[in-house]
Amino acid sequence: MTALLLALCLCSLRGADALPLPSGLRWQTLEAAHARVVFPEGLEGLAQEAIVALEELAQSHAPGKKITLVLHDSRDLSELTVDGLSHRMILSVAQSECPAPVESLWQAAVSKGYRSLARESDDQAVLPMVRPWLRLWRALWEHQDEASCALSDPPSLQIPSPDGAQILTLKRDWHQHAYLYGDLYLTDKKTRREERLTEGARVYRAAFFPDGQKILVAQYRWGDRGPVLSVLDRTTKEITLLKEFSLHDYFPHSLAVSPDGKQIALSLWRRGGFQDIYLMALPPPYGPPVGDDRRGAGGEGLQPITRDRIPDFDPAFSADGQFLLFSRREHEFPQRYAYRLADGAFFKVLSDSDWELITLEREPFPSWEGFPETDYPIVPYDPRTTLDPHLWIPLVGLTSIGLATFGEDALGHHRYQFALGFDWRRLEPFYWMRYEDQQFLLGFSALVQKDHTGSQQRASATLPLVTTLAAQHRLSLFYHREERETTAHTIGLVWSGGLAPSLALPRLEFSLTAQTRTRTGQRLWENLLVLEMRATLPLPQHHSLQLSWKSDSWRIGYHLWLRPWLRVELFATSGVRWGAELEFAASQLWSPRLGLTGGATQHLEFYLNFWGD
């Protein structure tokens, strides 16, 4: 128990380095009998649709506890995270690179997450304090904690320029410390020089115009609104709106520009499971002038080429501009088809020289009446409704007994850890409490702790300076009071961060601490500068090497991830010590470690770091 309490003094909230959901938004809540939906202003339509879907699912399988669904639009990827301990789902509502969705991806994710969480109703015969452990067991062993289909860098997003001299790339990166948005970069193939073309533009698809100076882009828009098509000028970097898609009913999946630059082809997903090919004549100054036959009825309107429930995607014009090629997923593997622009004939492309003339029938298109309107009240978000403890953990020692727990609100803006117990040999209590507040850009944390060795209090404020996928820098100011045999006061400033150019290269983490300290009876303050560094080298098959250095000590470790939540480390340290450690990453807030250490002249020693660090 002594080792456990000593470990409590050094631990921090797991997941503190992970970015919480944006705090500068007006968050709201929809409450119903079996579920609540938390969402930012602008997502009212999707929130209404989600609460209706959750309540309909509850009619056939009611959950044992109210389910919380958090909808957000701060990341340009479709990502579902299911946390069985907090009975919470977090869903990014952006569509994604997922091939040919037959229904709205976010709707399918809501259903998947609900089915995972609602199974607690099958455990009513189990003691209430045991049910969270069953949820934890399922989440870990059945891999139902998250599912994502993200806009990464598939080959279709490495687009050569018409002259072949440059490559257009789509990359996602953090914007304003909280938003993961997609932007375009242009790389010269000869010099390897990279030029950034957009900043926070939320681009997810792009195609060159034939002149190579203009780029057709598809962009996400905030909230319930659909995406837009725009034209980016490479020289001026100006973006001109071309077409808006209304509501959340249209999603351009892939696109292409004709060889003459006067029309575009789209694979367009619509509600009802239709993903079809459309042609759109471009308005001046990009396309033919008004009155030209090629503009078609409606000028800027969409002309459907296919219309059925078989997904069609990846349109591309032939070099002579006479055919429109596209892929069609009738079975497991897609088949290539062609559409002749002159007469509307369809061909099945069996090979480069073998095209079979076919007929594609059209199906009636189901109408969509818009988002539902419900009577569920929309109220301002109150974090207290989701701050209940995630798990109760007994603390049992030879001479003490206690209880620990942890939790956070639905948005991750408030986090806490708490332990309380009694040591009957010394006839005194022990406790450990930590709280983090991430409501604003400037984060705050506080810690109070007491055991048989003494007590301590600590408060800190942290401001992010740089937040990108490749680099992170933070500045922290802290005060620490420690009462052991004497009382010590420490004030310090910490510059910390990490550098990770790519997943294949080593990740470097560092912290530089400048602090001043005084103790009881001292008249002068002691000044100290401490540098810590850690380098992690990823290896194949879930292995990695890690080297840590601090002042005059070092540590080298070999890591093996047996499961996504279970890590084994073999390590050696300065002072001719060695050991092994097992980490159980149960959740973002609780990651206990069990270790064994020894040395040439030391006895074997077991230790438990209860919270993890």
C-alpha cells in the first residue's frame, strides 16, 4: 500500500495530452428518456435526427443507463469512439473516405455505438458496482471502443499536375489548437519543395483543371450544411464558390474535370442509399458561355447519369473527352463502366479493348423531407449531468483500506481522480484528489494529497503554443507545496513539447523546467534548471524502443503491445538497475502499471503505480 500511495504523488491524468473537444463553442443538450445528445450550435438538425434514432433503438433494446451521444464537427474525418465506462459515444459527423456508403455513415455509427452500450441491460442480475467492470471487459476484448474511416492520404489524394511536374496532396492538421482540418499542399517533384495552398479550408477532394492553374475543390462546411464545390487559384490562393449543396443531403464523394475544362463529373451520395454519377456544366468564366448547348437545362444544375442503389464512384474523363469512366460496386470488387457523352450509351469495360454495350435502368429516387422536429427540449450544456464516477476501485492493503474512482464530463472539459481510505495502524486517513479544467484554451489543474509520509498541494496552468501533428509546444506555470519533515515551496515554469515528423521516424519529447524553491528555515531560494528528454523509435509488429534522459540519469526500454490496451516493457536504468513493467490502459483516466525491478546489488522489488503517469 505504501508503494501505491507513493505512486499517487507522481501520477497525472492519462489523456491530458489529448486535445479535448473545442471549448469556445456554444454547446447544447437534447434530453430524452433513454438518451441525451450533446452538440454545438449549428448541429441542431443532426442532433434531432440522432435523438429520434436512439429512442427508436431503445424501443427494442432499452439501455440500463442513459446513453450520451456527443456530436461534433471539429475534425475532417468520420470517427466513432465508444466509451463503455462513461456510457458515452463521441461522433465526428463529417463524411469520409469510406468507400460507397449505402447509408449515412454517421447514422450507421450511431446504431453501432448504441448496440455496444445497450447490452448493459442484459446484466441487470449483476451487482451495480460490477456492471462497469463488465463494460470495461467488453470494450477491451471485443475492440468496440472505436471505429473510424478517415481522410488520410490514399493514392487518390496524391494528384499529379497536368504537366507532371508537381504533386497535389491533401493533409489534415490541427487548426487553432482544436480543429483537425484538411488543406492542400503542392510539392515540386524535382526540388521536393512544398507549398501550402490553403489554411483551414476543410478541403477533402480536389482535381486539377486542364490548365494546371486552377483546382476544383470540395470543402466541408460547419454543422448541418452540406459541402461546397469551389475553385482555387494557385497563383493568388483565392477560393471562389462554385456550388453549394443544401443541408446534409448531398455529399460529393469524388470528382473530375473534363479535358476542355467546361464541365465536371461527380460521384454524389444522397440520402436513401443512392450514390450516383452526375455531370455539371461550369458557369462562366470556367465553362461555356450562356446560351451554349453544353450548359444544359438549368445552367449550373446537376445532370444525373446513373440513378440506382448500386454505388457509383471515381469518375474520370477519357483523354479525348468523349467518354466518362466510373466504377460501380455491384459485388465485393468494383467494376469499371463507361458512359458515352454524345448519345448516352453505357458500356461495361471488360478490358482496354473489350467494351460491352449495356443498359442501366433508373430507379425512383426517395424523397427526403428534412430533419425531424421533436418536442425534446434543447437546453444549454451542463457538465454536471455527465460527471458521475466511471468505476469504483477497492484499495486493500495489509494495514489500510480505501476506495478510488475517476470520471470526466461528456466533452472532456472537466476531469477528476479521487482516492480516500484509512490506515488503521497509524489511525489516520489518506486521500488523493486531482482535478483538471479544459474549458478554455488555458488549461488548469490542481492536486491535493496526504498519506503517512506527508502531504502536498499543487496547482498549474498550461497554455498551448504550437499544435500540429508534427510538433506540439506548451508553456506551464506551477506552484507546489510539499510537507514532509520540512515544508517546501516551489514555483516553476515548464516548456514542454514533442516532435514527430512522421510515424516511421523517432518521436522526440522534451521538457525544460526553470524553478525556484525554499524550505522551512531557509532564507534564500534555490534556483534549478532541469532538462528531460525522451526519444521513441517505432519498430514493426507493435514494438518500439524508448530512451529517456534526465539530468545525470537515463533509462532505455523495449516495448511490446500485446493488445491495444496492454503493454509490456523491459527496461534498464542508470545505477545498474533493470526491470519489467506491465501497463493496463483501461481508459484515458486510469492506466495502472505493475512492475518488478532489481539490480546487481539490490533485492527484487515489486511496485504498483495505481494511476499511471
